[in-house]
Amino acid sequence: MADPASYRPGSGEIPTQPGVYRFRDEFGRVIYVGKAKNLRNRLNSYFQKPQQLAPKTYAMVHTGASVEWTVVGSEMESLQLEYTWIKQYTPRFNIMYRDDKSYPYMAVSMADRFPRAQVTRGAKKKGTRYFGPFSQAWAIRETLDSLLRVFPVRTCTRSVFKRAEQAGRPCLLGYIDKCSAPCVGRISEEDHKDLADQLCRFMAGDSEKYIRKLTSTMETAAENMEFEHAARLRDDIAALRKAFERNAVVLSDSVDADLFAFHEDELEAAAQVFHVRGGRIRGQRGWIVERVEDLSAPEMVEQLLQQVYGESAVTMASAPVDAELNLNEIPRNVLVPVMPENAEQLQEWLSGLRGSKVTISVPQRGERVQLMGTVADNAKQALSLHKSRRAGDLTTRSASLQELQEALDLPDALMRIECYDISHVQGTNVVASMVVFEDGLPRKSDYRKFSIRGEAARDDTASMYDVITRRFKRHLAEQQERESSPQASGEVDQSEATEPAKFAYPPNLVVVDGGPPQVAAAQQALDDLGITDVHVVGLAKRLEEIWVPDDDFPVILPRSSHGLFLLQRLRDEAHRFAITFHRSKRGKAMLASALDGVEGLGKAKREALLKEFGSLKAIREASAEDLTRAQGIGPRLAEKIRAHLSTDAEHSEDSGPVSE
């Protein structure tokens, strides 16, 4: 551990203005981001006597190697910059609110030519409107099924849509009037987008308004003796009411609010939010957070609001501008258990995102206090459930890392493990993958892909030597650059604040997919580069043996070993990543070779064909008219492509099994 005194800036060097500060470790990684009204007072508090620091704050300042700060003009600017940097760097010592489970959302892909409504989980995509989250997937599926009667938006996947478009026949939903069938031209592109927009507005809070409008139209139709039309409207109204009958009425009809509550212990806290729109609970979501710092309740509330509404701001920025939908993302009222210290700045920030005034308050009496109690009960149950689940998960993960360290007789704990795999087809299109596990969990942002050419592609050992050499040459170059310009504590400009490249972080252990030859090649690459603090092992598939360099006998772990299971997960993930990259590269190469000689068909147009149809087989089966759907392909060029492929029909789509 570093001595904080070695990088402590002089007290007189630190300004007294508001700003944002960052601690970095010896590799230049940002490990903590914070903000302060007075930078000098705040930073000096980190360098007091060690025994006066909280345990995790002590670990943070001793892991750090430098501290830097950026002065801003106001507390409002520091709030925005702190959130931006936390999202950019994901510092290990910042408190990070993690979803306590994967919540289902209703999503409408408004960026598509024909928007699709679906139930989805996971990361949000640009140009897609999300509604929820919902606590049960079946609830939102039933809701969507009811809404399709009134808003028959497309729900099929891209492949199903293209198949129906090519066949000229809609799917079953098109026949039972739960899809407007844009695939066969029953509805225009503009009208279908308008239908999807109406669905979004209904989900965004216009439900009662829309139902009242339908009711008025139904009554008018009945007065005009248009009884069949009135009956259809009556059934539509019933379907819409059914869609939301399970949403309990908890507050008065005019109330739009988000209610937050916490339950915490010494190490962790659980947060819950109820999204109330029009007096009804329209969504619920929960987070679990490790208490890295000894934060007070007001500070935890501030961090939570930053993360929740910062995500909403990103979603709204990527979606088409729509003031009414933005109002649904951030309500007029945000109810919290305690007021954050900088409530005024938070209200100003949220009001700017919403486009109208937002109030943060603590409920004092009545129905809102009762509902806050319900939210708090949910937070308490969520923390209890998380602890019971995590006890097994954390114990298993820690046991697997410790077991591997002991079995391989390694001096350091396995904080970072990298695994490499080679993939090819009979020596062609050779590629490699690098996957990274930190603390026993995948870190997908650090995954890398390699294309291998020339002499390095002659066999697996040469390919492995090439990949390891390339990866660690980058590491050495970045290490040398870092040493030539050592980190210094002090003020930095916001635009100059950069994160070191991912290759700058060395692993404790390198795992290769294979036996002694691959292990020897990897070790030779490290030896040639003069790297001695990175250890290498190989995992052979057939008997799951662990091979170490210069050892005639493998390390055998029991089949029930947690350490062996972790290595298998690493190997399988590297294999999956390599195969995915190889198939993508092979598909482009096959398309290029199959279409060589077509006059006027360059690289960009070949890629447009592959993007539109997905495979060479689909391109072969497409008609000339279908081919014109690809960008840049006109009728004359489509005829040339059809003629070329028909004379080359004996060309095989697949050239053999992929090497594992």
C-alpha cells in the first residue's frame, strides 16, 4: 500500500473554491471521484491521522498514488461533472447503486422504420422508449397483449418481419387484428409511427384522457345508431381499463411522484422507488449499494437521485425530443426520506431536465407518509433477500479465487485474470480473443479481439505467441509512458482529464485455452518481453487439466472445485467471444469472395448487403427487387448480382467446422 503522505499536496496548493476531485492508483486508474464546496477542507480531511479514517476510506487513500482536482464555477456544475466522471470511470471506491434484480420494461423502438413494441430487460438502447420498470414480467406481457387490441403495433423480431415481407403474408397476429401488418403494406410507415406514438403517450400517463376520448366517441356512435362501431369502441375501452386495473390507486388522481426509501446496515444499503403517475403505481425498482464511504443519509439520497435521473437524462437525450414524454421520466414531485444537503442544486438540475419545476420534499402527513412506509418495508425486505443470496455467491467467489491461488502457488491474490483463445477454419481467418475477469466477475468493457496474419497464423502456438506479445508490448509501452510522466497531485483542466488505456492494467494470471504447447508459447512471449510478475497456466479441454510452464505433470483439481469452475467459465467465455468474432469475419470474407467480379459492387455495398440480409445464403435466395432494399443497390446492380450468383451456385456457404 502507498503512503498517503507521499502524494499529499501542500495545503496552500489546494483552492478553496467548489470543484470535483479524483484519486488515482499507481496505474493511473481513477479509483474515487468526489465533489466539494471547499476543495481544501475536503481533501485535507483525507490526509488526517489514519486511525481517524473509516476503514474503507483508509483503504482508498492507501490504494491511491495521486489526487487531482478541477475547479468549477458553482455547486451545480460540480454536481453535473461528478456524475459524468462516475459514469465514465466507474471508480471502485465510489458507491454504485446496482439493480437488485433484472427488471422488465415495455420498450417501443421509435428509432426503427416500423417501431416494435416488446418486453425487454438489460441495457437501454438509443432511440427506444422505455416504460416501467415492472415487478413481474407476466404482468407487463398481459398489459401489452391488452393494449395491442387498441394499438396494433408490430411486435415481431426483424427476422420474422423480413420473412413475412418476402412472403407477402402477415403472421398470426396480423390475421387476428393484433398487428397492423406493416410488413405487407396494410398500414403506411407514417401511420404506423403515429400508432406507436399513441401507445407511448398512453403509457406515459395519458391513459384516462385517452379513455375519456374513446368513451365520448363511443357515445356519439351510439347516438348515431352506429352500433357495431360503438361495440368495438366499448371493447377497446374495456381492454385499456383491464391493462391498468392491477395498478393500485395510492394517491389522488393528479399526483405524479417518485417515492424513495432506504434500509441500511453497517456495510450495505437497499434503496427502493415507487413510480406513481396519475395516482397509480406504474413501476417499482430497487438498488443495492455497498457503503464504501461512511456516508450520511442525506449524502446517500443525493447519490441515488444523481444516478437514477442521470440515467433518465441519457435516455431522453438519445430519444426524439418530446416534452410530454420527458415529463413522464421525471415527475413534479420527488419524495425522499431525508432532504439532501444540496437540495436546491438538485431541484435546479432536475427542473432543467424536466423542463418545468421539480420539488424535492420529505412527506410529513397523510397518504404520502403511509406510502413511504410501504416503500421502506420493500427496501428492508430487499436488503434481507440480497444478504441471504450474496452470502453464498460471495463466499463461493472468494473461495474459488483463494483455491486457485493456493493450488498454483501464486504470491498475490488473483484480482485480475485474462484468458486467451484462438479460433480459425483450417488455418484461415485466424482470430483470437482476450476476456477479463476481475474479482471473479467478467469485465466486458476490457474484452479485446485480435486478427492474426502472416507467419503468426501458421499454427496455434505461433498465434498465441503473437497475441501475448502484442498485448504486453502495449502494456510495457503504456507503463513506460506513465513512468516518463509521473502522476502528480494538483489541479487539472476538465478537458485534459483522461483515463489510462485498458491495456495498461497487468493481470495477475494469464490463462490460455490449451495444453503444454500453448502454455510454453505464452510463457516464451512474456520471457522475451522481460515480464516476470505475470503467471501463465493452460486449461486443456479433454481432462480439464491445468498446465503450468516447465512442468511435466498438470495440476488436477477435483471436478467439484470452485477454482476449476471459475477457470472453465473463463475458458468458455473466451471461446464464445472468439467464435463470435470469427464467424463475423468469416461471413464478410465469404461474401467478398462470392461477389468478386461484380462490376460496381465495392466494399461498402457488400457490407450493406450483409447488414440487410445477414448471410450469403439469404442474399442468394433474394430476388433482384429484394436486393434493392440494401443501401446503394439499384435495379441494374441488383440484376448483375443475381446473374453473378446464379453462375456461381456451386459455391459452398460453409467451408468447414470452426476450430475450437
